[in-house]
Amino acid sequence: MKKLLNQVETYVDDLLEGMVAAHSALRRIPGTQVLVRAAKGNKVALVSGGGSGHEPAHGGYVGSGMLDGAVAGEVFTAPTPDQILAAIQAVDSGAGVLLVIKNYTGDILNFEMAAELASAEGIQVEQVVVDDDVAVDGSTYTVGRRGIAGTVFVHKIAGAAAEAGQPLAVVKAIAERVIANVHSMGMALCPCTVPASGQPSFQLADDEIEIGIGIHGEPGTHREPLRAASEIVDTLFEHIWASAGLASGDKVAVLLNGLGATPQSELYIANRRLRALLTARNLDVHKTFVGEFMTSLEMAGFSISILKLDEELKRLLDAPANTPAWKS
Amino acid sequence: MKKLLNQVETYVDDLLEGMVAAHSALRRIPGTQVLVRAAKGNKVALVSGGGSGHEPAHGGYVGSGMLDGAVAGEVFTAPTPDQILAAIQAVDSGAGVLLVIKNYTGDILNFEMAAELASAEGIQVEQVVVDDDVAVDGSTYTVGRRGIAGTVFVHKIAGAAAEAGQPLAVVKAIAERVIANVHSMGMALCPCTVPASGQPSFQLADDEIEIGIGIHGEPGTHREPLRAASEIVDTLFEHIWASAGLASGDKVAVLLNGLGATPQSELYIANRRLRALLTARNLDVHKTFVGEFMTSLEMAGFSISILKLDEELKRLLDAPANTPAWKS
């Protein structure tokens, strides 16, 4: 295992310390793996999180216009209910808290338990579950579709609604509209290695790629021969298209997400083809985001997320945000 | 060679097309590998560039507050003088053009030739050469120190001076002050593969790292055993400290740059130690940037750049910028 780390046991702790050291607008709640804004807002608060290993998610999205708190579990492991509860308690201003959960069984159980505990304390808590990955309708870790990179659009758009002073019910409804409108799918050139295991999560031959990969080192739906980037984009796009209910003339936002070890040059090469496909279907691309937004340690590969926009979602996507990993 | 690409021959062309498709504020000069701002400024213009394979450099820094033009050569190959000349011609508003060159023999030759051709046409052209890499005092590709990730600070700070309407001589002097004040050094866990070669540029054993790596797949100064991230940071920092002329109380900006395949979690783990070292020397860290700024294809590893700030450099670093890869 060739990684930049100190000890496996301190991996998450060390990275959170490094993150807080880098970004003065972040504060870590002492004794937890929770990052919150240094300056608490007087508005509906958003909390997200999940296992570590997806950096910049989720701490990188804490800040003005996006999240108020991010809870980091161990690598690829759901955060515990007590940590999630600590986040909820820290960010609530009395206006209520929306939990943005990716659809994994462990995450849902623990976030729901924390929500119950917070409700018992009189905090108003609502939740949404992101299930944007069209690759599988169930996996080792999920009932239903998994939540992957499209989650970042939920953070951005629901975050903008909360920042604008919308009440909890409205922020939740907007988050649900984003979830209904965003569809994603990924592929991998190479697996990743969870530090505690020390071994790659699966094996791929030099001429093989994994289609429908998730973000936890789990294998995808099937393997295919390595081929031209454009053909790989075609495959992912066709799966997304089949699920997304898009129609000629729709306005969309696009996110090309590197999984951790993919150079930006390759993401841009993929985007070239993706744009051609979108144009051929007469979709109006409002904005394209290319980079690392929701990673899977040092996995090589990428995912495509396509979000159908209406006027309100477009306005909220374009609204100002100032976080370590997203500025607009 | 496992990469997301179409054909080796179209690698740069495809990535530039994908970049322009993603970022509507970029325009490609037809028939060239030059990216310029869609809206031309009425001010001193900055042009940078070099081989491709360093994405987001350099096209990702074209935009308000930073570069006006970026010239992309083939992968790890200096751009040709005619392309550089096309960039200079496109961005000059009459106020003159500053060329920001990284110190590689090929780049300097070609940028200087383009500058002479532009001067002959009556365009006022000045140049600065960035040589921030303290690892080597000469290499296969350079006389003197190489230019690496610290170059991005030159783009940002000189770009802000130009945006503020400073004349060419002042913008150049500010760029030179940044160059004098920035020192960098990198390491690699794994090599990278130039598409046209198809083979890794060097070999490293599973328990070896390369210290003093450049950004063109060239080997570094020497190999060491893989060890804790903090100890690796110690090594790089000591080399930088020995060259940087820093003193207790100095204000600095820090850039932790991933070389292409390093997950952000590992960069943050490195930043944790770096901050402890800076604090121990009583340096005042004004800002820390963590991410991929100047990459070397899919090389795993990172570099540290430390910039000593004075009041003016600090103000210009903090000034607004809006480019694909840097927003402030």
C-alpha cells in the first residue's frame, strides 16, 4: 500500500486536522469528526456526511451557501449517530436542520437515529436521501440506487435556498426536486485501497475497465475492454439518458467528477464527447463542472452527473457560495 | 497504458476542446492550442503556458484577475514560437504583454523567439522566468532551478496587478518579487506515463519514493524508503527552509499541490504536518491552498510551495479572480 499517511488509525483524524488548518472558515467540534462553519448562521442548517475517503466531500462543502456541518466517518464507513447528533446540535439556530444523506443502509440508519435523538431534544429535523446513481438498483450496501456525486448539487442548491432564508419545508422540497432531477453513473480504470485493508478492493486487468462503479471501492455492474474515452462516455451517457427523463430543449448542469487519481486532462477529454452528446440531443448546457467533487480514495475513473434545471434550480445553482471546494 | 483518451495524436486537441466546452469564458484561437479570455481586457496582458499534462495549468488560470492567454504545447513539450506569438497578438490591447515562463530551456527559447517576433510588430513584451524548485540547480531540461507549482502564485499576483491597471513595468516587477519570494519542492510515490511513449517515465519499487521530482516525469534527486507522510513533509520543508530566507514572524502563503493522482485526503494529511512546522518556526500562514494546481499527468505525489508575503503581495493574492481553476 503506497499512500501518504502516518498511521492507518489516525488517517481521518489527520486529514480533518489538515483541513481545518488549511481553511480558517472551518471549525472542528472538539472530540468529534464533525466540521462546522466557524460563524454560525441564523437560518435553516444543512448537515451532510458519510464515510471518509470522498474528499473534498463533505467538509469541503461547509461554508456560506452550502453546508453548515459535515460528519466524517472512518474511511468508507457511516458516521456514528452520536457524531451526527453533535453536528445537528452545533448548527441548529432554531430554524431547523436538513440532513442530506446518500443512500447507503448504514448512513440512513445512523442519520435517522441521530434525527430521532435531536427531535427528542426539540430540534426540528428533516432529511432527504440522494440516490442519483443509475448503474444499480441495489447493491451490497444499499436498497435502491446509491447516492454518488450528484449529491454535491443537492448541497449547492438546497444550501442556497437555506442561505436565502427559506423555511425548512421549502429547503427540503427543493432538495427533493434536485434529487428527482439528477442522474449519475461512473466507471473505473483502477480500484482503490482502503487504508485499513491494505489491499485493492478488486482487481482489474490492464485492458479492463469497470462500468457502474460506486464510490466505496465496491465493484461496478460489469467489466468491459478498455476502449476510447469517447466510447466510454457514450456508454455512461446512454444509461443516464435511459433513466433521466430528459427531453429536447431541457436546460441541464453537468458534473464530470474525477474519482481521485484521474488527471484533469482526461476529464476534459471525456467532457468533449459528453458535450457533443448533449448537443446532439438538443440539451441546453447551462454550466459544466469538471474536477474532483466526490472521490473514492485514489481510484482512477470518473462519473458523469446530469441535473435537469428549472428556473429556480438554475438561480440557486448560480447563487454565491464560498466553501473550500466550491466557490461561485 | 491505462488512460482515458481517444488517440495519442489528439490528446491535447481533445482536452482543449473539452476545456472550452466546459468554460464559456474561454475562447480558443482557431487553428492553435491557445486559450484566451472570451472578453479581451484593456490592460497589461499576461501570457503563460508550457507543455500539456499540467492541467489545470495553464488554461485553467485564464480569466479575470489572472492570465489573458495560455499556450499549450504537446504533452511535456514546449509550445512553438508561432503559437506563443498568436497568443501575444490576440491578448495585446496596446498596454503590453508579460510572458510568465517556467524555467525550462525549450520554453525559454520559444517564448523568447515569440517575444522578438512580437516586438518586431511593435508589441511591447516583457518576460519573467519562474525558478521556484529548490530541489535541483540544473537538470536534463534546465539551466538553473526549474519552474514548478509556485508559478501559479505568479499568475495570481501579477494578474491582480495587471487587472488593477498597473503598467507593464510594475506588473513585471511584482512578478519578479513573487518569483524571488516563492520556493517549492516535490516528491513522487509513482511515476507517470506520457501518452506518446506509453511507458512510465521511471520505475519505483513498492517501498520507494522519489524526492525532488519535477513536473515532466523526470526523476528527482534521489530515492528514499517510503515512510510516514509527516517525515516526508519534514524532508521537503527542510530543503525549502534552507533556500527560502524566511525568518520568524514572516507572513506566508502555502500551496500543497497534488501531482495528479494523489487524493485530497493525503494532501490534507501532509498539510497537517506542514502547518505544525510553519507554526514551530513562528511563520504566520495567511492562506493555504490545497488541491491540484500544476500536475504531472497521473503522477502520485505532491509539492509544497511557500511564498513570503509583504503587504502588497498579500493584497494582490487576496484580490478577486474568476478562472476555471482559481476563484477568490
